[in-house]
Amino acid sequence: MFPLLSNREIELVYLTLDEALGEGLVEITEKTDGGSVPELQVVNKSTKMVLILGAEELVRAKQNRIVNTTKIISIRKNF
């Protein structure tokens, strides 16, 4: 493991999953109608990124699931 060092300051603005769910800014659904255990669809309707921590439980689908890696969900962009 090697540390990444920089003299630049970067502000990382994000919501936790609980914050985003509480504000109705994240939508978690099955990826397909039949459902697939390892796959969910997450839609971020916020103007900030959403942080989902590894080992967090997702209860917004047909079956509860545990996230196996930490993820940052990017900001939704309309084109």
C-alpha cells in the first residue's frame, strides 16, 4: 500500500446513504423485473454524490442486501 499525497486541497461533497434516503434523494430498485440478488439499480436525484459504505444494509428492494464494497454514486446529469 502506498499513500497518495498532494499539496492540493479538494473538497469532497457528498451525502451518506441514510441522509439521501431520508430526504428522498435516492431511489433503490431491482435492476430487472424478476430481480437478481447481486444487482440493484441506484438513482441519485441529488446535486451531491452519495456515499454507500461497505457492509451497509439495503432494504429498499424485494430482498434485503448487504453492500460488499464502499461506493460513491455520482451526480445525475440531464442531457
